[in-house]
Amino acid sequence: MDLRLYNNRTRQLESFEPQDDQRVTMYVCGPTVYNYVHIGNARPPVVFGVLANLLRRHYARLVYARNITDVDDKINHAARELGVPISVITDKYAAAYHDDMARLGVAPPDVVPYATAHIPHIVAMIERLIDSGHAYVAEGHVLFSVASFPDYGKLSRRDPDEMLAGARVEVAPYKRDAGDFVLWKPSTPDLPGWDSPWGVGRPGWHIECSAMAEAHLGDTIDIHGGGVDLQFPHHENEVAQSTCAHGGQVFARFWLHNGMLNLGGAKMSKSVGNVSLVHDLLDQHPPEALRYALLSAHYRQPLDWSEGLIEQCIRTLDRLYGTLRDLADVPVIEPQVPFEVESALCDDLNTPAALAELARIAGEARKATSPIARASLKAELLGGGQLLGLLQQDPAAWFSRGSVDGDDLRIQGLVNERDAAKRARDFIRADAIRRQLAGEGVLLEDTAQGVRWRRG
């Protein structure tokens, strides 16, 4: 099946063919760990994690790297406020990030490089850039010379004035040109620093990803992913420094960018303050519903985030898990990925179409009567869900979400008591139990197979 991806490098939908079909490489920009991440930061790991699942079905081996930035001025500021080493901040929030992603059903990548573990790689790359005339030393800083790379700006399609206005530019007298960006900067004794040919200092943000991608994936990688907000300046700078450090070789053959999440009509951003933290949302809602919500829109489009969206996804998953619960007596030897689900994902990760296909399969399963058809449809529902990272719980676990120890038994006892009251035609007691449970957020469903309950 042909895998087609929209390549931001060429602005075209292209058939994906790796350099080496025995070793496909993908790099996705990870978080800067100075605080809990917001739900917008979770979109790349979720959608590109689905792409990783798809690539592993098509190729013998995928090497997927997603980095952790653990040295940054925001981290320095947080550490200074608490009076602790930066590792106290980064260790805490990196662990929280990994835990939050796991709860969202994001499988860990093959490689998780940390910036501070790659200082020698960073220094070596900077030295090559200086030697080739693409970088220069000025007052303890090392800067990339944008003028030395004629293709600068091609990825983001920005003219020089727009690039200058949008870049993280420090107006500094030691810069040859205002758009030149920092590769290495000096550190005072109160800041983290490492020895280098240019004195004790620390890396700039952009050079970290180039050095880590080179160290683990090679000079040219197949796919580079990340949020569209990183396209400029971060990814533009990665292209410039990596291309120049590798003698003109293409850095990333495919560039994939996911759209932003909007909250209250504006882009979700920590700097603006309109954020919903993943850490909090996971305690407030079923994690699988959050994952479903992140997949509900095409990855390249903006996604309007709201409580209404989450509730809608919960109801959809109720129907899908309800179908699996109805098929509990149907044996499945092995889940099967439906052709239509895989075809949708091979069409530039069209997750809305893949989810619609799951809903169609579930509808067919609810109507099926023959054992062969029911087994086949259940296998497809499980296999399609597996590719998307959904529907892998036991239905009972999904419907008992939010329970505390012993509470399920208490609720089931009340359900049984209500059932007995109905058989005894004590409808006053039966209705009272239903109202009691509804007041606790427990919804009852009378079916041909008996009474089922779930938390609303």
C-alpha cells in the first residue's frame, strides 16, 4: 500500500520512499522540560506515534527519536527561582512527561536523546561550521552566519523581513547580521556550563536537535516532525546548520508539521496563559478520550480544544467499547487491521477517516448475526484500534473508569438490588436506586443481555 505524506519541504503530497528500506529514520522535536506540558504539546507524540506504528507495518526497521531539551534559559530561570540545580527541574518534568505520554497511550520512541548528554556532539558540529565558514566566534558566543547559506528561508517560505521579525533575535553588537542565531553562548558562574574551545558555556536551542539527530540517525534523515510553530525559526535553523555541517547534504527528506490546538478561539500557548495541562486533564478525563480527541482532526489542521470535544469523544468510545462488550463471547485469534483503516492512514495520516471506519465496523458488528461475521468484525475493530492506539482496554475497565477500591462492588450491589426490586414489582425502590446512582454519576442501561452501568 502506497504511503503518501504531505512534505512541507516541497509543499506537495508525495509517495514516501526511505533512503534505506531496512532502516527508516524519523526525528520529532520533544519538549523543553521546565514545567508540565500542555495538551497542544501532546499532539506531535500522539500523531507521529501513529505514523511510527504505520511505518513499522511497512518496513523492516524504524529508528524513531524524540528528544528532551534539558538545558534552556526557561529551565535556568525555574532552577534559579527555587535555588536548585537544573537537574532537579529537568528530572522532575522529564519523568512527568514520560508518564503523561504513557497514560495517553504513546509508546516510547526507540531513542530519547537528552541535550546535556550530547554536548561533545554539539561542540564538534559547531567546530565544523566554524571551519567551513558558516559560523563565527564573537565575544564568547558562536553564531551561525545566515548570509553564508543562500537557501535560508526556503522551508518556511518567508521573506527576509518576515524572518527577522519572527526570529528569536537578540539585538547584539557582536552579530554580523541581525538574523544570525546563537550556536553557543557563554555561561556565568551562576548558570550551567560546559568547557568548550570558546570558554565555559552552553548550547543554543537550535543546534541541539541537529547534533542529536546526527548522532543517532545520520547526516540525512527520512522524516522530521514537529509542530507548525517550530517551522520558523527552529526548523529553518536546523536545516541551515545541518546542511552546512554535512557538506550540503539534505538534512531531512520529509518535513511534517502538525497544526496547533486552539482554546477559546486563540492558539494554546504558555506565554499567553490559555493552556490546559496534560497532567491535569489526565486526572479529570479518561486518558483514551484525550487521545481520541487529539486524533479527531487531521494532523495538519488546527484543532479546537474544548470540554465539549472531550465529552463527545467519551460518548464515541462508549459506543465502541459497548460493541466490544457485546462481542465478549466471540473468540478472536488475532486482531486484523482493516484495509480501509490502513488506507486512510496511508493517505497522509487521515485519522478522521480511520476513526470513521472504526465506527462503521462497530455498526456492522452490532448488526451481524453469524459467528464468522461477528468474529471477523471484532478482529478488525481490535486491529484498527491497535494501529491508532485505541480500544486496547477490557471494556469493563473502560466503563468502570474513575472507580475507587471497592466502589465497583457497591455499585454492582445496588444494580442487583434494583434488578431484584423490578422483578418483585417494587418500582418505587427500583426508581429510587436509579436516582441514587444517577446522582453519583452512574448511568444504567437496560439491554437484552441485562443491566449495564457506566460512569458518566
